[in-house]
Amino acid sequence: MIEAHGIEKSFGTLKVLKGIDFSARKSEVVSIMGASGAGKSTLLQILGTLSRPDCGTLSIDGVDVLNLGRDALSGFRNRKIGFVFQFHHLLPEFTALENVMIPAMIARRPDKDARTTAENLLADLGLSERMNHKPSELSGGEQQRVAIARALVNNPSVLFADEPSGNLDSKTKADLHNLFFRLRDKYGQTIIIVTHDPGLAEMCDRSLFMKDGLFTDNG
């Protein structure tokens, strides 16, 4: 599902990624761990097509994404990739349901289809009674589940998560970790998770560790 070779990235004179090779199979859950500054989030942004490497190759679901034009890449990202971040980034003026529908509307799916898919996802995540609430009326765990539903609304091939449980209490964190694997089993996404949580890493199919811009253990 993901195949990356020789990924390098510098910011000024600081070389953050030093020739990363990475691959992930369909429906595999892979965690990436490492100290702050190791390059984890930079790599995740490149794999998720939010940033371009200085050199290297990257294919996702058989598509050479680094050779796509700007509009084609945006369309590919909208259809094929979902993102969950430490901070949920929900739009405060919209309800949970409306927030989840936004990527589907960007993809120009019919309103009825987008609404039905969003409602079904929110119900599946235990938010049937909360879908008409705005983010300020939801708990931290509920907001993060809305963000996950939003990431899944276009049925992406790959879900990238960057410290998705970093701001949650221990019980909510455990529930969220279990949720990722339940979603993988139901929807079949490949899931790549950057985390500092060893408990979450141990649950994954494979766990990689980064240090100074390179993997020190390829699992």
C-alpha cells in the first residue's frame, strides 16, 4: 500500500530525514516511535503528501504521488488518505455531523450520500446522540472520535495518525487505541501511527523506532 525509498528532508542546514526506506502492506497497522526531533512527524507529513521530500520516491496504492500535479495530488489526498492529529482541528461553528461531512463535500459527493455516510460513521463510533452538537459541547475523547470519523468519511486507503491520543486521559486513551484496531478490522485501512505511547506501539502489527532521521530497527 505504501512504498517509500531514499526519503531525505532538510530544513535549512538541518537534515531531518537521512534516506528513509519505508513500506506498509494493506490493512497493516504500523507505529513509529522515537524521541522528539527524530523526524517522525516530518516523515508522516511526507508519507501523507502534505510535504515533499528533497529526494526519494513514494508510491501509495500503486500511484507515484510525487509526480502528480498540484490539483491531482489534492484530489488523490482527499480520496485516498485520512489524517488524525493530536489536536482534532474541528471547525467550531459546525456540528459534529457537519464536520465529518466536509471532506465528502469537497469530494463533490451528493449531499444525501455524504450525510448518510457521516451519520453511519458517527453511530459506529458511539456518537449517535452527539452528532448535532458542536465541538465545544463534546468531551476531548468525543472530539477525537469525530476527527476519526471525518478522516474515514471518504473510505481512504491509508489513515495517518500523529500522536492521536496525546491529549487524552488514560481510560479515553485506551478506548481510542482499541478503536483503531476495530476500525482496521471493519474497514481495512492501512494505519500509520506516530506515537510516544509504548502500549499503543505494542498493539500494532509492527513498530519502528527512529533516531536522528533514520530507522534504528525495521521491525
